Amino acid sequence: MNRREFLITSSAAAGLLALPRFASAAAGTIDLYSGSDANIVDLWNNVIRPAFEKAHPGVALKVTDAGDNNGLRAIADRALAALKTKTDPQADLFEQFDPRLPSGGIDAGLWVKFSAENIEGYDHINPLAFDTPYSLPYRGSQVLLAYDTTKLDPKDAPKSWDQLTAWIKANPGQFIYNRPDKGGSGGNFVRRAIHEANGRDPKKFKVDNFTTDFATETLTPALKILNDLAPALYDKGAYTAGNTQSIQLLAQGVVTMVPVWSDQVLQAISQGVLPDTTGLVQLTDLALCGGFSSITVFSNGANKDAALKLAAFMLTKEMQEAIITEIGGFPAISWDHISDDLRKKYADVIPSTIPTFPGGDWEKAIADGWYRNVAPGISRT
């Protein structure tokens, strides 16, 4: 799911949001659109863009915040229409998007198919990162459990779903997660409950196998699990408004444990937002969801060749190590291509598995079901 937190405080503010305005594509300027959090957009503007432009004189990179996945979907729909009319889509590359959307896009040839033939360094990509040849992974992240080691001894930290739910119930008020449509840390905690209720089988869920009946069948038992946990949560069933708010409550000592994104919590620890007494643990029966953010390149973009150079540039050691040091993310290339000091420093959080969960219609069904069955008294605004 998309990790962007919506911090809009009124419907009036929401009305101010609009899709990025299109202008004619500038020759030699790569038009990149992102639907990620502000820290990722900043990474592209402040670290990646100057490094790429220095390495490729004469090529410029323009980074535009598309708002969220819906903003990217609208641009992709326009690009598919442009493909049919053989006109300029006025976009070259997406940061973090599922090329299975829009429907029919792959079959129509909307996206470039990546391989070792058109991307240098393709053979260095971590096998865990591959999803489809139409998306090029360049950074990863996974939801972990962060906890206060001054209150919970690391040897007692839960390492399975049963242990986690037992700990939550035995320590009422000490755990909280964010509403599933307000950030991926809480959203993936909800998805872990869905996996638990369905045989711990992430492969059971696909972006193209959604039906209302199947969603009812698979989500209902998971929502019952979450509803059962609610009275034991902070304030007897409170939920934060986003990833950052969960980290803040942990930092303030209000709660003992929260689900967190690996990149955000590592960054929070390194910046002193969270103390060095913060512990991190992953469930070993089935890990919490995560995934790799991928680049997609439009086949009909005016600057396709330059966009492919940028895609390959993101797999260089320099950029992959920047993913680690600048935002606390996981590299998309295998860790044996990362320097020894970084590999040793992050040994405890290097993932062996990264379960995923599809987006598309599943996102709305999960959020709707959660609000209706788990937190009916909470406003969605």
C-alpha cells in the first residue's frame, strides 16, 4: 500500500489538492512523478538529481510530487490514452507504481520491459526484490516492531503473531497502530492479521483476484481478530493518524511498542528522535509486510532513453548506499554489493523474506472493512 500520510485537516484543504499540471515536455529533461512521502521526494531532489545531472551532463531531471497513488493512476491513464493516439504523454518515469495498472497497460506496451540488455547492473538486483519485469526495484522497506527496551527486555520481545497478540492483551494500553488508510505501518499490521486469518499465505492475495465475495470471505475473520484486540490497545481502542504519530508516542514513552517502517525508524534513531534504547524485532512465523519501491518507465515518453539511464543510475553502488545512509532504506541490489561497514551495521534488519500485499481494490476493501467493523466510531477524515 502507499505510505503517504494524509495530514489534511479540513475538507476545504482537501479541495485544494489537484493533479500536477502538464506542460510540454522539455527536450533533455526527464519528467519523473512520485507518489511517495516527502522524505523520498526530498531524496530525489537533494541527493539523486544533482548526482545524476553531474554524471550525465546535458540531461536534466524534473521531480514532481503527484500527491499519492491516485495522482499517479490519473497520469498513467492519460499516458495510455496518449499511447493510443501516438501523442506525448508528458511523463517519462514513475517512482513507486504498479505497472499492472492501468488495466491493459502492459498488453498495450505502455511500460518498458527491463532486463540486463537495457539496464546496467540488473544482475545485481536482490532476488527478493523482483516482482514484474516492467518495474525496476531501487529501494526497499519493511514494517517492523519497535519497542522500548527499558520496559521490555529484548529476550521477551514477541517473535510470532500469537506471542504478539498475547503480549498486547497482557499489557493493555501499551500498543498502538495507525489507521490502515493513513500509513503503511498500521496498514501492514492489519494485513498481517489478514495473513494470519488465511493460513499465513501471502500468495493467496493478488491484485487481479479481487472480488467482493472473496474479500468478504478473507477479510471478515481478520477483522474479528483486530476487533478482539481493540480493547487492549492504547486508550482502549485509539489509533494514530499516521506512521509519524506512532513513532512520536513511542518516543514520548506513552506506549511500549508500535509497528514502524524500517526506514523511518532507523532514520528516527539516527536523528535522535528515538533513543538508542529502542529495540527492533520482526515476526519469524511470517514477517510483517514490506516491499520494494520500483521505477516504471513509459515506452512512449519523449525522453525514454534518458529515463533508462536514470533507472540504471539508481542501481549504482553510490545510489544504493545513499538509500541506506540518507533514508534508512534497504538497497534493491544484493547486500554483497554493498560496502562491508554498512552491511555489518545493518545486519540485524537485513530481511530474509518480505511478504507483500496487493493494492488496487484490496486497499479500499480493507480500509472500508476496518472502519466499519473495527473502529466504527472513528471518523475517516
